[in-house]
Amino acid sequence: MEDLKKLAKHQRLIPLQSGAKGKQPRDKGYSTRDYTFDEIAENIATGNNVGMMIGKGEVDVDLDWPEAQIIWQMLLGKDTSLQWGRHDRITHHVYRCELVVTSQ
């Protein structure tokens, strides 16, 4: 829980709920609401999960599948500003990127 508390100081966390459609935000309006750490901890204590709002220009690369890990190592494979996973395996990497919009 200490690692989560450290993360909450730098990232916006939101409570998730599990249902028939998988993990999804628990509340309507979650994207504009700031949750306290106690609200996040309470949600986890009830058996639910937590999500993280990444910012503009940030991309979460999800590598849950072994094949995705291989492709990531071939294409990107560099350190990221933020990474996490489970079962002693890093499966998420957040990259900062510049978004360029061009017109034709």
C-alpha cells in the first residue's frame, strides 16, 4: 500500500469496479473528480481495483501477453518514466510522446 501512496502523490488514481464488461471506472464523472487516497484505499479494501489517469501525450503500453513482451523488446525496449506489473513481472510501460497533427 505504501507504493500506491507514493504513486498517488504524482498520478491521478480512480476507483474501478469489476463487472460483466471487465474493469471500468466506478463513478460517472471520474475524469474530472479528484479522489483522496482514503477513497482509493477503501475501494481496494472492498475487493475492487484502482486505475490511473495518464496525461496528455502519455501512452500506456500494455504487455500482458508474452508475445507482446517480445515485440516490445524488439521495437521499443527502452526505459520508461513509469512502469508496473504483477507477479514480479513488469507489464505496463508509460511513454511520453509528442502528438503531431498534420493536415492534408
